[in-house]
Amino acid sequence: MEAIDRLTLLSGQMDLEPADDHCSTLAMRPQASPLNAKGLFVHPAQLSGGKQILLLKTLLSSACERDCLYCPFRAGRNFQRASFKPEEFASLFYQLARSGMAQGVFLSSGLAGGGVRTQDRLIDTADILRHKLGFRGYIHLKIMPGAEKDQLERAMQLADRVSINLEAPSTERLALLAPHKKFLEELLQPLRWVDEIRNTKYPDKTWNGRWPSSVTQFVAGGSDESDLELLSITDWLTKNVKLRRAYFSAFHPILDTPLENKTKVDPMREYRLYQASFLLRDFGFGLEELPFTGIGNLPLSDDPKLAWAKLNLAEKPLEVNFSSRNELMRIPGIGPKGAEAIIQARRQSKLRDLSTLTKLGIVAKRAAPFILLDGRRTNFQMSLF
């Protein structure tokens, strides 16, 4: 098979890996993977500084010895597989990058020959790109189950981002998805190593003088876990190992896998998990404040910030002219930038009408039912229930 055909095949099912997607929420996520002129799957991605790039997401090999119950690449499944050698893939991707068809790469792999051997091939590929071919663009490297700590450090020296997919929130839940993966030793421990390396070693040998960010991914609903379970581990990882973010992929069944008859998870659940995770990471919310139902799930009908505001601010609206930054960010329609804009503007004069908030970048209609402006409720009142 020609190299470009293998790459098309290997990148074709990477919608299962939402990492780096600029469209990581239901409202923005494309219904079909974008294609470039050569039929390769190239996705929009937004880097942490806000820069947008075209990202090729692919496997180095779809050969896999693991039998994860939901995965299209699982051992024994009958489908066409393909592989690249590190030098071969690096050369092909570099040509794509030079032609402007892709500006970065997310590189994963099926597990073949053990985690150490597979990780070596991923590292060799990135090493060739960085040091032989001089590629200075974005590289996201997947860390394989069973990879060693020294390999992880080397991957961190070459990549802008590294990721280890936890897939489920606990040992017990993971057994329902990937019975031969070890949650603590193979998946959680590497995330701890990433944080340890960043805290104890100077990044003088990294390609750009700084350590990469780290992320993980969960298969939402794949192991019948609750949103509370997923967000509890996400919150812990953010606080304790400086995880940049968690990605959530709503479970959908794949033919010819043991879970092919399991019910597809509503994509809205994925969207609500993202919203809630951002409230925990960026908006000062505590896990206990999120509006979980009795079985530990978020309501699908409202975003979690709006649901919280209906319970806490509908009868006790916040005065925009005096509320703290953290209080302002709890109001629907106001984010970190909007809160800062309000604080700056009210130093000049009192804020008295919704049009002023709109000029500051606030979604005034969402904020209106939950605020006071100079001691008065606004004229606009949205339906709360």
C-alpha cells in the first residue's frame, strides 16, 4: 500500500481521540472529520496561547495486542491494518507540513510488542522530526501503557503536549472497558511522573526550553460511570498533577467489538462534562457545588452554570458594581475576560444598563435574571423554568 494511502487509513478513525480539537464541544464539534485535498483527516486545533493550526491526527500503527472492549483497533478484530516505520512517517509528515497541509501532528499508536517498544517508535519518530528534519511545529505524543519513566522524560523533551488516556475514572470501571490495562500502574502513574519531572528537572534539554502540557481522555458512559466519578478524578488530576485538561468522548458502539450492542451515549453528556470541567478549572467552582442529580449525573437540559445560578442567584441576584471577580464569573454570560472588563469599567463609573454590559463583551441576556445594576433588577427577565 502506498504511504499516503496508509496514512489515510490510519488517520481515518481518529475522531475517537478528541485531544487538541478546537471543536471539543457539541456546539462546535464537526459532525464529520475534516478532509484535506489528499483525503487525509486534518482537524482544526487551538493551542494554549490561542493560535489555531491544522492538526493531523493519526496512528503510527493500527496493529494492537490489547483487547479493549470498545476499541476499533483491538486485537482480533477483522479490519485492514497499516503501519509506518519512524523514519518513513517522519519524512512523509514533514512533506505535508512543508506543503502547508498540516502544521502539527497528534501521534498515537496501537500497542504492538509491548509498551516500551511501541513508545520507542513514537519517540524515534518525534526525534527524527525535531533533530534530523528540523520541524519546529506542534507535536502531541501519546504515552503508551507500560512505558518507562525515562521514555516519558524523553517524550516530554520532544513534544508540546503528552497524553495518557485513563479511559475510565477508577480501576473497577476500567476493567469494564479494558480488562488488561492497569489503572494505577500503567495509566495514573505516568501522569504523576509528568508532574514530578516538571517539578524536579530543568527543561534545558527540551526542544523549545519548556516542559509540555499533559492531558487525558475518558470514554464517557463506556463503563456506566457517573459524571460525578469522571469529574472527581478530573478535579483531582488538575489540582494534584497539574493536568491541563481532560477530554471526554461520548461512547458509541463499534461493530465487531464486545460492546457493539451497548447503547450509544447522548453527545450532550459529553458537552455538559466539558462545561463542568471548565467550571472546576477556570471559574472557581467546587465539585460539591455542581448540580448533580441523585445518581451523580449532570442535567442535560441546562448547562451546569445556568443550573447552579437558577438554584442560587434567581432569588439573590448579585450586584455587578460590587461583586468580586470570582462572584462575577459565577453569573451565566460572564467569563474570566468579562469579569475583568466589568471590574475595569466600574472603576470609571457605575454600570447601570445591559447595553453597557454588552459593549464589555458580556452575554447580557444570559446574565440579566441573576444580576442587579446599581441596586435594581434589569428590565429583561428570561424564563427560568
